[in-house]
Amino acid sequence: MDRELYRRLKARASLMGCRVTDAVQEAVKRWLEQGDKLVETEVDADNAAYERMKPVLLAEHRGKYAVFFSGRFAGVADSLKDACSMVRAAGALKALVVRVGEEEKAGGEWMWSSLELSTA
């Protein structure tokens, strides 16, 4: 640890009435907890990308299949088959495919790429 940083840490710990090790442990604990909140799964990233794109998709691509993977919008397809081809061609392991503007229907996962089916 940098000497100046350690000196400041030791002084602050002393003012707070605790040991340096206690202060470091508390700082690491908070840092890890904060990091856990920042970690986003690919599913979360895909859903967030969909939510950002939803107004445009509803205005311009109603009835088509919107494809998201790796936390980004990959494009639209006219059919589910074309959407699956898009995912396969990109080599994505998991994708969110949404039929834009349709009433929500039961979705599921496809074992070949764990496609998550949903509707807008």
C-alpha cells in the first residue's frame, strides 16, 4: 500500500477509535457490496437494451422480431426463423428475441442457444 495512503488510513482509524485492519475490512466489504450491485448479467443487459429501444421498435417495427444479445440491439427480423438465423450467425450463446407489439405469450428457452422468448 502507498505510504501516504496508509498514513491517512491509520490517522482516520485512530480518530474513529478502530484498528487499521478493521477499517480495511470494512472498506473492502463495502467495495465488494457495491461491486455486486454493479454486476449485470447478460439477460439484464439484453433487457435494458430492449427497454431503451422499445419506443423506436414500437413506432417502426411492430410485428417484427427484435434481437438482442451481449447487451446490445442486433437488429430486426421478419420471422422467428430469421431471428434465430441472426443469432446463430453471430455465434451468440444467449439472446433475447421479442415480437414487437404483440400481446405477451408464454415464452421459453431453446437448448441450442438458450433463446429467451418474450413479447413487447
